[in-house]
Amino acid sequence: MAADEEKYPQLTLMQAVSGESQSIGAFIEWLGENGMVVCTSKDGLRGAAFFPVLESTEKLLARYFGVDLNAAEVERRAMLAEFSARQGADTPA
């Protein structure tokens, strides 16, 4: 089901990037399965000390694609409420 872009901009964005997001997420999972993690340094790529990024894959992907996960959750709940209300109206008494 396609999201209404005006009512649900974050869900629309998530839907638009889902294929690319899944590919990147699969790669991040592959890194973990092979003993590697995404790292950062206070001094950027030239730093001497690196430490793992502790953000979840979901949050990393959301940040990369510019998705506000909190707003998306609010939209998801609103969409579900709208769907439920429609289903209730369609049910015979």
C-alpha cells in the first residue's frame, strides 16, 4: 500500500529508499558476521584511535537517508488508526 505523500512524508521517503536501504543494511549485517564493524575516530580518517559506532543499523540508515524515525512512528500509528477506522466503517452491523 502506497503512503499518501502529504499525510505521511516520512513513510513515503522510507518507501522510496527501501531497496537501497535493504542493500546497505544487508552489507552492514555482513560486516558484523565477518567480524567487522563501522568505526569512527575523533580525528576523522587520519585518526590513530578508532572506536565502533554504537548506533543501530536502523538509526544509521535513517540518518543516511534523512528519515526521522520518531515522525515515521507517529505517521505509522496515524495510518493504522485511519485504516482501522475505515475497516470499522465497512463492517456491517
